[in-house]
Amino acid sequence: MKNYILALDQGTTSSRALIFDKSGSICAQAHKEVRQHFPNPGWVEHEPNEIWSSQVSVAAEAMSKINITGKNLAGIGITNQRETTIVWDIHTGEPVYNAIVWQDRRTATYCDELKSRQLSEMIRHKTGLVIDAYFSGPKIKWILDYVPGARKLAENGCLAFGTVDSWLVWKLTGGRTHVTDMSNASRTMLFNIHNLCWDDELLEIMGIPSSMMPRLASSSEIYDHTKTAFFGSEVPISGIAGDQQAALFGQMCLEEGMVKNTYGTGCFMLMNTGGKPVISENKLLTTIAWQIGGETTYALEGSIFMAGAVIQWLRDGLGIIKSAAEVEELAEKVPDNGNLYFVPAFTGMGAPYWDQYARGMMIGVGRETTTAHIARAALEGIAFQTMDVLKVMELDAQIKIRELRVDGGASTNNLLMQIQADLLEIPVVRPKITETTALGAALLSGLATGFWTSISDLLQQWQINKRFDPQQDPAIAVQMKSLWADAVKRAGGWIKE
Ligand code: ADP
């Protein structure tokens, strides 16, 4: 019986496999760390063959935990670290260079050059992206420019480019299928989000032969089947989405105006904006959320650099807590922030302030200030930054957010979630399954194979763990927001070049 869906969640720090049953419950999981390589300052690489071998081995491990084989799988869904770039030889199947990870900054100078050629507006309108070294296009160009012989091979049609999803499908099908889904394509800076195709002008600007590019597909369809060697039988590969988009889907944010926020090291917020791309006036990114059955759904995306990382700093830098979870107990020792405001601009500030010269600041320190106030102000700093991004999302999309769905490590913090609800003055909702990324990939896969029959079928999989309703007097929130805005101003422009 084909009772399960296998989700492959290939992340930046680890490869994970999760097996879901028809009720959407997790039946087994396994994970393995992926080694990080830092060959030069600002460079981050992974080994493509390790990405592959770790991913198949965790899949086998998860399956063996519940004693199933490929015959029991109705489909495989893939979700992945986005933008990470792999180029391989289609004849040998060997990568010509390591995977250049999204965090890698080696192409920053080239991106500055693109900006100085006045290409920002054109690229923003075509791709929905702000020119940045994150995205795949400049990374492909780097490989063609710097790996000996690569450009010649590419021009002869011998090289393939893929983000991690493409690479995994290529390996799973024994080199038969070279494909990507549109959510991943929309992170390459080579994809036109309006025409839904690779953009010839951008390929030309970056000197990338179009023969390298994967076939474009939807996020939920049978792309191909796995080679029998891997799971003992042919299993349909039937869902693909980049990790943040998969999480939006796994959070069942299926309607226009629905938003999820992932509270990890940083925060990733995505808003479903429906069938039309919204080009941001506030440097948020416009991206494809997914394409299903010929219908394309778009999203606005904003991120903040420092969220859970602030709590790590309280633990490792200040030493005022022993574990991240302890921050809640400490912050609860005081009824409010005692007028202490903490702007966590450790590395500058992203959306919507965009100030790389801002630095972290605590203001309002008095003799009465305790570590409990610092803990509370740190949690509030995370919630305030989230609020600021959501406010510009509402402005850009002209949509009022009605609730916020949350996941990620720091979303387990009940106090943080309550503060968030009080500041936003809308409910904050935490689902039972916080593995939303893997769940999203599983749902996309199961939808394509008939394992789940309809979107309304899927909605029943999503259950609430806890809902945080606003409780605080809104007048207090008004005052706090004004003090926060003032604090952000004072932290700005601190570093002088
Ligand atoms: P990532 O995927 O970015 O590594 P995770 O989703 O695993 O992040 O979340 C880890 C982050 O969440 C860490 O930065 C940690 O400090 C923070 N965190 C974990 N538990 C709590 C908690 N109870 N309260 C606040 N922050 C927490």
C-alpha cells in the first residue's frame, strides 16, 4: 500500500528526510549535517556529492525506522536551500565546482557593477529581486569565468546548472531529468516572473548559455520517477518548492493576504499576494510562491537578520542565560520593559530601514535596569522588527493582515508570541506541526499524485497548537511603537566609513 509521502528537506546546515502519512502526521525522520567549506573570507561552499549522498542516506534511514520501502511511497516532495548554485557535466554527471551557497559573497563586486550599469530597475521589474550576491545568476557566471575550461564546455552544451532541487532530481533519476520549479527559478535573477520563462536578456548580460538552464515546471506535478536502485522501485517525484515557499504552503497560507513568519536565526516573512506580482516600494522581494495546475501564486518576502541570534548573544555573549529557552523565564520576571529598548542592528538593518551603518543599541538604561529587562527588551526587539516588515508588506500589497502564522525555533517562546500579538494587534497562530517546510513539500507532492485529492482536503491537515490573541491595552502599544521608532533612528548611521 502506498501510504506515505517522503519529503526531502535539503537545508543549509543539514539534509533531512521526513515521512508523512495521510493525516499529515510525521511518522519518521532522519537528518545529517552537511559540511560547510569556507575557502576564502566571505566564501561558503558545499560538496554537491555530499548533498546528494547525505540526502539519500537520510531517506533510507527514515524509511527503515518504520520498515517501509519505495513500494509504500506515493510520492517524493523536495524542498531546498534556495539560490545555492551547482553546475555539472551532463556526460559525466560530475560537478565542475563545489556548490556555491546562497550566503557566499564572492559575487558582490560583480553585483555592484550591475548596479553601476543602471540595471537595478530593469532587474527588479523582470525578476522581482534586488540585485544581490545571494542569487544564482552571478554565481553561475563566476563558475564559467573562473573554473578552467567551464565556459567552453558550457558553450558546447555540455554543462547543466541547477539549484539543489534540480541537482537532486537529476541524481534521483540517474541523469534523465533536468528540471526546476518556478519558486526556485524565481531566486536565480534569470527568471522573468511575469512571462514565467528564463529571460534571454538577463542570460546574455551574465553570459550564461540558455542550454545550461533546467526545464521549468510547476511546483506540483510528476516530473519523473526515481531509478529503481534507490528505493527498490520507481517512486514519482511530484513536488518541488524552495524552503520558504514550501513553509508558506505548509502553513496553509493559500489565500491572498495570508502571512507566515519563521523565527529562526533571522526571520523570514512571506505574504501570499495571489495571482499578481506586487513590486515593492520598500525593497521587499517579489517571488513566485508556487505554481499548481497552471495557476501561479506570488508572494512578497521580507527578512530580518537578527532574531533568534539575539537570544544566542544573550547566552554566549552576555552569559545571562544558559539556554535559549531560559530567556522566557527571565523576561517574565518583569511586567514590562522598564523603558528599555534594544535595537538589534548587530550587522546593520535590513527591511524596511536598509541601513548598513546602523549598529546594535540599548537605550533607556537606568539604575533599576536588570538582566530581566534586557531579556524582555531583546524579545521585544525581535517582535518590533517583524512588525515593521509586516507594516510595509501591508502597504505594498494594499492588504490588511488578519493573522500571523508562525514557526521556527524561537516561535516556541510563548512570551515572544504574546508580545508579537500585542504589537500587531492581530492573532498570532502556531500550528501543531512546526515542520512546515517539509510538510509543504509533502503536500505539493501528494496533491500531484492524488494522495490528497484537493486543496480543501489539505486544509484539514493543518491544526492549531496555540493561538495568541492581543491582550494588551492598545494605548500602551502606541506608546511603545513610538519609543521603538525613536530608538531605531538613534541607532542608525552609527558606523562612519
Ligand atoms: P535556524 O533554522 O535559523 O538555524 P531554528 O528554527 O532552528 O533556526 O531556531 C533556532 C534559533 O531560535 C536560535 O537562534 C535560538 O537562539 C532561537 N531560540 C530557540 N529557542 C528559543 C526560545 N525558547 N526563545 C527564543 N529564542 C529561541
